[in-house]
Amino acid sequence: MGGIADFDELRGAMAENYEQPEGPARNARAEHLLAQAEKLGIPLAVIEALGHQLKVYNYSSEKDKMFVPFARLLRMWDERPEDFDEYETHSLHWVFKWMSAGMLNQPHIPLASIEKWLGEMERRYRLAGHSERAVRSAEFSVAAHIGDIGRAERAYAAWLAADRDSMADCHACELHGQGWWQVRRGDDAEALRLWAPVLEGEYTCAHEPHTVLASSLLPLLRLGRPDEARAHHLRGFRLVRAMESMRSAYADHLEFCALTGNEARGLELLAQRPTYFTDGGDPRSKLNFMAVVALLMDRLVELGLGGQTVPGPPGRAWTARELADHAREEARRLAARFDERNGTSYVGARAEERMARRPLVDRLPLGVRSSARVPVPAPRPPAPVESTGSTAPDAAPDLPALLSEARQLSGVLHPDAVEAWAAVARAARAEGADLAAYDRAEIADHEAMGRGPEGLALFARAAELYEEAGDPGEALAARARGASVRAFTGDTGAALELISEPYERILALFAGDGTGVRQTASVLMARARILMQRLDDAGEDGAADGEGAVAAAEEAVRELLALAEPHTADVRLASRVAEARGMLGELAARTGDVAAAAELIAESVRTYLAAGLPWFAVEQEARLTRAARHLGDLETAERAARDALEHGGPFLEPAGHAQLHLQLAEVLGVTGRFGPAAEHALEAAHWADEAGEGAALGAWARHQLGGFLLRQGRWAEAAEVLESALPDLTAVTHGDGTIVQTQWWLGECLTELGEHREAAERWLRAADIARHWPEQRDHAMLAHLAAEALGNAELPAEADRAYTRAGDLWRDLGNVPGLVRTLRARAWLAAQGEGGLDRARELMAEAVRECEAALRAVDEPETVASEEGAEPGEAESMRQQLLAELGQSHRQFGDLVARSLPDDAAPAEVRPVFEEALAHMARAIDAYGSLGEVARDPRTGAELAAGRLEADLRRPAEASARARAVLSAYGDRDDAVAQARRAEAERLLKLMEGQAEA
């Protein structure tokens, strides 16, 4: 660290240090700066350096270091108050409040000392002429901490009754404290009412709304407002994540995760702050943190994950059970120290209450990814089965009851039939029962269905048992089912060979009345499925479907329909008919007849529902959603998507939930209902994570969710979700366009949040991907956005480079408006930087020349005629756009010239500069005027700017004429712009009247 040469350099160094991240490094720099200040021999320099040190200590984990510099400051004040300027005098009295809170947070400081300090604070505030408001607030904090409720109530009332003055905490901090007390008293609703101005951004400060957002989490959950709680968590955690001094607020977010089924996210939050386990400078916040760690670990133990490795204090590995015990012991030890100091048991009782809290909701999806996962089963109600009356309600069902249940469920094709037959098998083994061959066949058949490709051999076994039981038709159906499963493994050639014999034999058997329609339909369906799968496989291989393959599939489907359609009273055959109609719909879609496909799929859905098989309708409803959306029938698409969720909800696996929620989200997004769309995208992300597909389907859902949140202006939430999606998005799985769009959206969010440098980084990363695309407009736009962000981040050199890159791209694209905007932006950067006014004038002049050249080209008939494929009116549209840019370029050129004069410019220097600026304003007015009504607002803005210049040039008549022109332009409008223009014109007129009288 270098030496400090003078007071100004010291102040600059302290300002720079304060902008650094909170923590020991910033504190150490403050200590060094104090040492440097002492060498300057200037008392005020030492005072300011001590104040800086106090501030950084207060906003860090080393709050216990505040007392020494404050004692020194107080001694300097008592000895030589004249060394303090007005600001430092105010600051000295201000940090009395920090000392009160700091003492309260240190259990080794006796309560008597704290009470004595309160008296000293009151005395000094009174001598300085300050209100007692801050004193009563500090007294309230002491009383509330030790559990003296009566005194706390009295101090609270006195606090609110006292006048606000310069020593009172800011509105945001005061409202946080008042709301916190209402929560302590059990009035969550009143707390949220008090916090509303902070949450809505009316009052903010360095630590607000950070702490209010954290404090509001549990009250919102208790009031049944989980969506707001989720939003406050995402928005609030983003604010406190990088702030070392916010350990208690961080603990509130951990607690929220523990009580909402988000234990996995809680572990990730723990891993981000390992020093919170060991930082000892603020024991009170450490107590809050350790109590919540114990709560989170207890939740994991309760979920059967006590042996899971978890983030903990450095130096060793921890399981959840071990960390629960350690955190509880540490929280109790710290609480005991406070209670011993306070002479009450209040702090310990509050800690025990917090560690014993129970979940407030079973699960609250957050939309952000978690690398760890605590499984949550998909909702599934019990299958409706009629009681046989042979089993007592509380007794385990016997084998006959299980057989009856299994037959009933398989008879209606219920999804739980597979598990029902598995229960029969388990019971038979347990009892050593000798089941009939047909029963054993059904057990093998259903087990094969449940195991999919792994159950191929079981289909053969089922066929043997059906043969043994005397049902050759069902035996052929079982072999056919095995063949169709073989097709789904990708080997449709082998599957067609396997199906050929069952197909020929079942037709012969049916013709000779050797089997029924149901068994025959099963074989025909299996064959149709194989032929349909062959089409899918051909498409995946990139080969043409071939008319023969499509025709063969359609012939097989229609053969099935001809057999089964007369028998839809049988639920199994109705199911075959419904599936066959869906297949015809798929074939119609392959030929490009989407309207016919949609109608056939809709028929399939109606058939399933009429047969009482809503769970089978789900796949067709999902297809109908896609077809209707393709046709632009968003009403049908939405209805089908909602029906799919309703019908499939109880029976789908997590991946199915994710896909259906995402499908509905996309439909709602297309219709502009971004709130409901976000809700379903949120559910999609949650279920994708539960399915173990967080990196693929989950990332896409988070991408969509982030976009929907952005469109609602929920910038912080959107940023959290989009940042969470990015690590999983890949060009192979999701496409590089998705990555670019996610970065683009994230840049927009960060811009709205004031994080301009980070926004620029996102847009530049997206631009680096887009620069490889054949179409370069996105590349140009991203470079332009990055340049604007870099300018807002006060990085002019980087901004100029980015604008230059964007300008070159716009030039290559022939986009003159884009190019001109970059030139104007670069002109302003040059004017404020090393390029100076000469370079700024060159760039602004270039912008004007580019507009004029483009306008000449547009106005040349041969140029317009040579544009191939130009739409009617396209040239005129471009001409109007270029005129608008020309007007804006002259307007900004005039502003640039007018502002180029130094404050001390001589009158002789002023006139020619203002005349030049006025000439540009006149050209801007002409350009805007040629555009007519659409450019009324920018034209009147330029007119008023010209009027001000006329006034500065002592031309009251000309200035007044311009003001009257503006007033007359807005005789027919009364919106905000019109009101502002009229007000400014009237002010100019009044000024000119005074100038004329003078």
C-alpha cells in the first residue's frame, strides 16, 4: 500500500475503499488509511479516517472493533470540538446509535454499561439540541432484546411520538424496526402494512429493502401468501448474498428454505458462506445463524438424510446429524451468554422456539436450480376400488381381496393395475399360494408392462401361461405386446418379424371363432404401433418416411378401427378405437394436414373420456395442444393443455408433470398472460428437477420462467432464475439461440437493477455467440446494448470500443439509423473524455452526413427501383425513419455545441457558439416538421431549445414567437408531454416579457 500525499488523496482513497466489498480486506485498508491520515498532521483528516473506519467495521463481520475508534473520536470531540466540521459533528452523534446496537450484540458488555451508555447518549443528544426519537428507539431495542415487554411498549410509543430530526434513522430502517416489533407481538398483517412503503421502493437505504424482504418471509407464509414470499426470497437473497454484514438476514432466507421444502437450496446457501460459521465479531447474528442451521439440519434428519454430507465449519467433513448437534449446541451456548448478561431467559427461549419451528408449507417451488435434491413424490390419489366386504377396514387385504382389486383395476385399464397385480404376486409368495395359470399369466403380463423393455422375456412367459390356461388368443396378444415393446427400443425391423406370426394366427383364430374381438384388437394394435414407430425411427434417422410406410401404417390403423369401432361399449375396445383415431391424427399431421389432425386427435380425446379413461386422454390432449397452437387456435390449445394437466395430474411421473406444465406455460405466454404462464413454468422447473432432468427440461423451463417474469417487470426474480438456468443451457441440448436469449434477458434485468457493468458482460457474451451467425442483426444489437451499459457503468473507453464495434456491424448491414445512433453516442463520450470537443464535433457531423447520404439514396428513383422484393411503402418508411434520425442528430449536435462553452466564457465567445447551436436546432425543426404530426413532440422540444438559445442571444421577439408556436401546437392535447411543453413555453414567454421590460 502506497503513502497518502495530501488530504484530497486521502478522501479519494477512503471513498474508493468504501465501494469495495464488505469484509476484512476493506477493514484492513481502512486501518492503513487511518495510519496515513495521522501522518498528515491535520486533525480533521484523522477524524474523517476514524469515521471511515467506524463505518466499514459496522458493515462487516468485525463489528466488535467499532468501540476503540469511537472512543477515540469521542475523546477528540470532548477535547477539541472545533476540529470537527459540520458533517463530522453530525456523524459523531449519528454513530452513538451504532454503539448502542453494537454493545447489545456483544454479550461480554454488561447490561449496566449499556444502560449507562443510553443515559450518556440521551445527555449528549439533548446538549446538541436533538430530538429524543433516536434515544427512545435505542431504549426500545434494549428492552425488546432482554424481554422487558412493558418497557419495550413504553419506549416504542415514545419513539413514535418524538419528533423526527436529523438523528432519526431513515424511514426505511425505522419502518423495519416497527414491523419487526409487530411480528414479535404476533400481528403479521400489521407488520406487512408498515413495511409496504419499503417493499414498494418508496423508502430505501444501504440495508433496505434487504432486511425487510428477509423479515417478511415467514409472515407472508403464515398469512397464506406464498407467491409473495417466494418473490421476496428471490429478490431479497440477491441483495444480501454479497454483503458480509447481513448474516441475520441471510439466516432468515435459510430459515425460509427449511420451512418450505427447499432444504436442498438451503444447503447451497450454506455452502456460499462458510465464514458465517466462524466469524465471531457479532455474536448476536451468529446466534441467529446457528439456530437456523440447526433447524435446517433437523429437517434433513427428519427426511431420513441425517447421514448426508453437508457444508459446515471448515476443517472437517460434516453430516447433517452431526451439524445439527453442533449448531444447536453453539446456539444454546451463545444464547446462555446473552441470558447471563441480561439476567433473563428470554434470548434462550426465543432460540429454542426458532429451532423447533415446523414447515409452513409442504413445498414451495422457487424456480431456481439446486445441485442437491430432496425427493418429493408426485401427487397420486388411491385408486377407487369397490370393497368386497370380506376384509376388516384396518386389516391387511387377503389374497382373494387383492385378486379382486387387481382384476377390477385391470378391467378398467387403471394405471394402478400394474401395482395391484404386483401386490397379488407378493401376497401369493408370502402365503405360498398355488395360483391358477391364468392368474399367474396376468401377473407376468402386468409385470412385463410395468418393466418396459426390461420385461420382454416376461411377455413370452405370460403367453405360455395363457396357453396353459386355455386362452390362445390372449397368448398371441401377449406375444404381440412384447413385439411392440421391442419396437420402442429402436429395433422396428425385428419387431415386425416378431409380430407377423401372431398377426396371421390371430386373424385365422378369430375367423374360426377361436378368440374374441378384444384379443384380436390387441394384436392389431400392437402391429399398428410398430408400423407407427417405424415412421418415427425413419424420421430420426433423417430418411424420408416413404409413401409405402405411411400407407402401411394407415392401413393397419384402419383395419383395427374396422374391427373395434362397433364394440366401444367394451372399455378395452373403446381404448383401442381412441388410440387408433389418435394415430390417424398423427398420420394427417405428417402429410401437413394439421386441421384434419387436430379434429382426429380431438375425436380420440372424446372417445377416451366417454369410456371413462381420462388418464389415457392425456397424451392426445398434449398433441391437440400442439396442433391447435400451430393452427392459431389458442383457445383450444389452452383448454387441451389444462385438460391434460387435470386428467394426468394424479397419475403422471414428475417428468410428465414438467412437460405438461411447460406446454401450458408456453400457450399462456403466447396469449400475453405472463403471470399465469410464470406459475406453470415454475411448476415445470420444479417437476423437471424432481425427475432428475434439471439440466435439460428444467433449464428450458427456467429460461421460459425468467422471460415471463421479465415481461412482468419482476427484474430481480427474473435475474435470479435466468442466472440459475445458464449453467445448464448448452448449444447441443437447447440451441445457442436459447443461450443468447437468456443472456439478453439477463442483461435487461441487470440494467433495470442498476447493475450496468454486469449487464454489459452478459450482452457481450451473447454477442460473442451471435457473431458466428449468418444473420448479424442480433450481433449488432447486442454490441449496441453492451455499449450503452458500459456507458452507464461509467466506463467510457470500453463503451466507445463497443459502440465502434456496433457501428461497424450496422454499417455492414446497411442499417443507417443504427450506425447514426452509435456515432452520436460516441460523440458524447468523446466530449466528456480524452477525445474532447473537436472529436465530438467530428462524430456528430459524421452522423449528420450519414443521414443525408442515406436520404439522397432513398430519394433517387433508380435506387428505389433496384431494390428487389421491396414492399410498397418501404422506401417511404425508411425515408421517415432517416428524417427522424437527421432531426435527432441536429438536435443533439446543437446541444453539444451549446454545452461546449466553459462557464467563464467571455460574451464575445458566446455569440458565435450559440448561433451555431441555433442553426442546428433550426435544421432539426425542419427535419421534424417534414414528418408532420408523428414528430410533433420532438419538433416542439427542438423549438423550445431554439427559443432558449434565442433568449440567451437577447432576441426576445424570436424566442417569444417560438414559445407561442409550441403553445399553439398543443391546443388539442392535454397529456403529460403536452402539459410539460406548454408549461415550459409559458415560462419562456414570461422570461421574455421580463427581458423586454428590462
